Amino acid sequence: MMEKTQAKPLTAAQQRQRDKKRRTWLRTGVQLFFFVSMPGAFVAGFSGVKQIFLHIGAGEVLSVDSFTLSLLGLCGFTLLFDRFFCGYACAFGSLGDAVWALSGLIQKKLFHRKKQLRLPERAVLLGQKVKYLLLAWLVALYVTRQEKMLTGASPWEVFSRLTALHLPPEGFGVGIGLLVLILLGMAVQPRFFCQFLCPMGAVFALLPVLPFARLHRQSDGCIPGCNACKQQCPVCLKLEETSLRSGECIACEACVGTCPKQNIHRWDMALCKSLWLPVLGKALLFFLLGCWLGFCRFI
């Protein structure tokens, strides 16, 4: 009888590459699930911001309606689990990831580019400030009761209608045009909308995050001059210290999968030593929260 040949054990580099692929497929699957089941979560959350400042502008007592609850739910989840919603559950963010991936494939296959075209880092860091100005402008419009200026000009409202399989009505030409421009931006910069134009992203970035929810780095084990985490980060962040405190982090965990020394972690990763359980656990909690808040289109 012929003895079965035993498979050679994977090298450390091969193991990292396999884990990185598994992490990518896991994240893609979670994003697709929420894109199909809860595409309106982003719009519902920002509608809560709108309702609050409309009441303030009118001098009315704040009321807790479904939109306000949606905002509170998203903010509460972000406090506990960082921007998991942005990295895994936001339909607009998932659209950005898909467009960026498609753009990279086209550039590689048709134009034979080895490195995907993207904006310079300095432009990205400056552009990240725009969403705060946009949020302040929108809040000013709501407080002064000038929100009618935005009728037909909201690209995320157009997107929300499309995900609900409805065409935008007449008068949404500006919103459609802005959505097209955003899609073009997504092709040249990862998470273009999230970084530069998302008002909810500005809200989340301003929120404090509990220390245990942050990513941490074992700096003693890092390779000098590595910068792998920064090169893979879609929002150009680097774990300069032992804890990532920047509100710009969208919790996509690209840095975790690319670190050659596996130095980047969070408490849930260290606790269960699994690629799957931390992500699936938070996805389940967000799904239950979304069902309670009315995000799920099938319930």
C-alpha cells in the first residue's frame, strides 16, 4: 500500500496570506448581507440628525421618533464597537469598496497598471476635513429652516431609492449628478465618500470610543520602517502609538490582516483567537439592533 504523503506545513508568510484572503471573503460576505438587508440604515441615521436640529431651529421640544432612535442606536453601537457600521454594514461604504475594487481590476487588466491610481496622501488628509464642514453647513440649514434648498440634491437619497428598486422622481437631477460624481471619486480613492463627504462619518468621528473597542499595536514587535498598516489603510492612518485614537478609522481592519507580525489586535480578537467570531458576533448584534430599529427591509 502506498503511504499517503503529508501536506507540507504552511510557512508564516503563506499562513498570513491565507488568513488575509479569509478575512477579505468574510468582510465581503458581511457587507453583501447588510447591503441587501439594511441598505437604508445610513439614511435613517442621518434623518435623526436632521430631525433633532429641525426641532431646535423651531424651538420645539425634542421628540423621540424612529429617526432619532436610529441615530441613537447607531451612535451607541459605535461607542461600544468602534465604527463597525462604517466598515461592515453601511451600504454606501460597501458600494465604495466595490467600485474601488472594480476600478483596480480595470486598471490592471486594461491599462496594465501595477499600482492602482489614487489621490496623494496630502490631498486625502486635507479632504477628510470637508465632511465636517459639510455637516456644519447641513446643521445650519436645518436650524435656520432652510432645508428645502436640499430638495432633489441629496445623492444618498437617490441611492436609497435605487436600493429600494425605485427610480428617483423628477426634480432629482442634481442628486443624480452628485451621485455620479461620487461614483467617479470612488474609482480613484478608497472610501471616497466616507472620507470626504459623509456627514454621518463626521458624526461618528466626533464620538468617543471606549478604550477596549480600539485597535491596539504591540509596538515592540514591529519591523522598523515597515509601514504595511499605513499602506493598506484606506484612510491613510498609521498606528503611531500603541492605541489607535483617530476617529477617522472606519474599523475595516485592513491593517490587522496585513501586519506581517500580527501585532495589531482588539480585545475580542485576542480573547477568542479567531478570524470569524469577533466579526460575526458584532454582525449578529448589529442585525438584531437593526431589526429592532426597523432597518431590515424583510421584516
